[in-house]
Amino acid sequence: MKIVGITDLHGRFPPIIKEFKDFADVLIVSGDITHFGRNIEIIEKLSELSDHMDVFCIPGNCDTKEVIDELNNYGLNIDGKVKKVENINFVGLGGSNKTPFNTPNEYTEEELYCKLLNLVRNLKNVFLITHVPPYNTMADIIDLNNDIHVGSKSIRKIIEEFNDNIIFCACGHIHESRCIDKIGKTIIVNPSPKSYFIYDTKKNIVVLEDFSGY
């Protein structure tokens, strides 16, 4: 299976996204699909791809209730859900931990932990789709010189507690932290708004490819 992942579109729709259906089986969108609800029509464009591949989306912290409703209307929202494709359980966790900006879709660490625990506790071969990255990784650094991390401690805790069962965490949120990293056995990928990842499940190989012109 080939999985392609994008994040933090903020209303943009790079043309190559339409080509993903030609080589991938699953498209992952890790939140902030719109910028506070603007350019919400992007959701319809994503839904058109679902005729050719599985499309799993979660809302980010900048996605409003109207965006969440639209994702639900098109059957794309995997936030708080589990979807199985072949032997992989795709698990979605939308929104973010608390930020200084009071964005529309934020939660406490306790809320994030409880929600995710209830989803993954009895699953194997878990592919996490989160907006906020796990804490203290290359995916959540906002200041490299001072080693400042702003990811979710709860998501990291879940990954550590269920490390044998969680194969991958696709995240976003921190635009400047484009990376491929690991926590134990779990691959962590934040493609950032500038690129997309391709994950070959049979070879267990992930690569990042830049969007042209972004």
C-alpha cells in the first residue's frame, strides 16, 4: 500500500494533489485544511479524490465548526474514528493542544490523552493522523537555537505506551518543522505546508517531496 500525506493547506490546493490518485491508495490530510474557514471549497476538491482512493482528513486548530461540518458532510472526517484499510488501522485526532492564539479547535492535554487512549488501546498496526506533533521531536520545534518544543505531551505519551502497535504518526501544525523522525519504532512525519510524504507500507520507506512553486 502507498500512503500520501499532506498538512496545513490553509486553503491552498497545489495542482499535484490531483495526481496522487494515479499512484497512491490512501490520502492523509493532517489538519488546517482551511485558514479559519476561508476557501472551504477545498474540501469538495478533496472529496473528488475519494472516488479513486481512500481520503482521511482531520481538522486542525485553525479549522472552524463549519469546516468540521463540511468534512462530515463529505464523509472525509476521521477525527475520533478508526478506519481500517487492509491490515492498517487509521486513527484520527484533530485539533491541537492549547496555543497562545486562542484558535477555534484546541484541547487540554488531558482531553487529547483520553480521546486517543480510547481509540488505540485495543488496536494493532495503528497509523495515527494527528494535527499537533508529539512533544520533543524534530516535528514540533519552533526555535532550533533554543531547543523550544510545543508539541503534545499526551500524543508522545500514547506513542511511547503503545510503541509496538503504532507504526506511524502523520502530523503537521508546526510549519517550520518539516521532518522525518522516530519515537522508538514509530515513524513521525511532519511534511509541512511545503511538501508531501509518500509511505510505502511494504518496504517501510517514507520520503518527502516538495510541492512545486511553494
